[in-house]
Amino acid sequence: MIAGFEFLKLISCLFYRMSDSKQLVIYTDGAARGNPGRGGYGILLLWGTARKELSAGYRHTTNNRMELLAVIKGLASLNRKGLTVKIYTDSRYIVDSVQKGWLKNWIKTDFKGGKKNKDLWLQYADLAAEFQIMFHWVKGHADNPYNNRCDELATMAADGHHLLQDLVYEQESGYTEYN
């Protein structure tokens, strides 16, 4: 297993050494137990033969927030801007929001009408401006081993200990530790 910093350094070196046919690929998945409930995300970053897994769990959140947070954390883990990145997700919410232009409209109208997850969508938009991103939808819980691995990471994180706080969601939903 490659340590996080070493992996990112490896990606930077490989970016210059590999042919243009090599691209950074990110698989993501999110999970929530109860929706809302305990949640987690799983990420798999692939560059040639290099592979890195990331995950984290949250004590109270939603599935859509974890799906979106997985994409954000995957992009945020990259130290080289301008990369072409293929992102595979089983979230139609994410793919459609970006590819159908919904997100651009939400930002233009300041998320008028109570569109959810404004905080995360704005984080995504800032990060996305630094990369060439292509989204690909994959069927969840099917025969894609990379998506299945992300699902495992996400659910293990949701079921884990030392869960993080999704502060924005907890505040908006009125959640307290004793709910």
C-alpha cells in the first residue's frame, strides 16, 4: 500500500512520464444507514498500476451528501491541477446535476427553491474548475468491481467508530448527538 503523500507524488511524476492515453480515474460511492443516518464514502483512485483507497464515516448525514462528498474528497486529494479525470459514480444525482446543467443553474440562482447540499455543490464547483472532468454513470451493486469496492469502503466507514460530524447537515437538520 502506498502512503497518501507518496501516492500523490507518484501521480505527479507519472503525469509527465506516461503517454496521453493514461488518465486519472476515480471511482466513488456514498452510503447512509437510514438516510439520514450514519454515513460514509469510499473512493478508489487509479493511475496506471497505482491505486489508492480513501474513506471516512459520518455520524449523521444523507446518502446524496456522501455520494457528493466522495467526489469532492477524491478531487481534493489530487495535488496536480489541470488533469483529465474520469469519475465513475452510481449516483444519477451527481451525473445528471453536472451533465444536464442543473448545477450551473442552481449556482446562478443561488440555489433558489431550497435546492439541497449547497455547501457541497459549491465546494465541488470550485474544485471542478481546476480539472477536466468527465463523469460516467455505473450501475450500483452490479458487476463493476471498482464500484463494488467503493461501496464496501463506504459502508465499512459508515459502520465504523470515531465518526466525523457533517456539521452543515447536522445544523440544518437540527440533529444533536442525543437524538
